[in-house]
Amino acid sequence: MMNARPLPSYLVQRYHGWRATTHAENKAWYRRLAEEGQRPRAMIISCCDSRIHVTSIFGADEGEFFIHRNIAGLVPPYAPDGDHHGTSAAVEYAVTVLKVANLLVVGHSNCGGVRGCHDMCAGLAPQLEEKTSFIGRWMDLLRPSYERQAGIADESERLRAMEKEAVLVSIENLMTFPFVQAAVEAESLTLHGLWNDIGEGVVECYDPETGRFMPV
Ligand SMILES: [Zn+2]
């Protein structure tokens, strides 16, 4: 396998730094973590975007969050068709094996995935319409949202509305998984919809009473 190369030096240096400090100072804790296995209380589904740092925002240590990331942090509907479903597999493991108590879907401002969906639907990104575009076909999940938000004249407001709606679409899709629905109905699992404003450092949570995202 000649395509797998040694690590670049900047990563080697950072790793040795971590091992000499954080790991060295918490050796017993890491060992216990390895031996006892993981018991995360929450699952987090968020965008791959490198600016989204849920462990920082919630001050979480290793072992606390079961995290799945994909383009725009979307959850597809339940589709037991024998195909490769990475997101659905992560949800199944979190809910049926780890039995997490809370499942957070985290959307964010300036999301490139949502922007891609918006531009594709507006006819500005024909490459995403190609059958071979994995991004385009993934973002089809959010296509109905473009139609619903098309009435918003200001583009940045429209994008923001789509970013927030993406979170709700994912929660709606989560409920199509029988094991998620069963856990929610048994009150052993709660679902939460969040949206993170990167620049302002604000996290908003969807409030079912008002039907709006409110600052936490
Ligand atoms: Zn994103």
C-alpha cells in the first residue's frame, strides 16, 4: 500500500507535544478510559466543517460525546436497503448499543454544504446536479427546504433559514428510524436541534413552544 505515506512533520510534532503533556499528565485516566470502554451520555451529529468544535463549546473530554460528522450535519431518512449508510450506522450504534440519553444535531452559520444546496437549486452550481456528485446527491436531502425558503429576499437570511431548517429535517428523519422513535417514546432518549453562529460564538436551540431557535 504505497499510497499511505508517513505523517507530515507538523503533525508528528503536535502529536509528540500532546503525548508529553496532556497524555503524560493523565496517564491513569487514559488507561481507565481504555479498560472501562466508552459510556458517552450524548451523541452529536454535526457538519464536517473544521470550524465547528463541539467538544470545545461544551468543554467535553474524551469519552463524553459520540460524534458523527458529515456534510452539513444531515441525517437521511430510514432506508434499510442493504446499501452503505454511514450516518445511519452511527445513529444505530449510539441509540441501540451505547444507549445515549441525548442526541444533538448541530447546524452552523456560513455552512458550505447548505450554500451548495442553495446554489444547486438556484441553478448556479450545475456540477452538483451531476449524478456522480456525492455532495449534490447528499444535499438533495435539503432540496425541499430551498423551495420553502425561496420567498426570503435577502440571500444571507435565506441561507440562515436553510441552515436551521436542515437541523429540523434531520430531526424529522431521525424519527423515521424505528429504534430512535421507540427510545424517544420510552423517554430514554431526547433529541435536540442546535445552530452555532461561528463568528458570534452563539449557540441557539430549537424551542418547540415557539417554533424558533433561541439562544441557549
Ligand atoms: Zn457546514
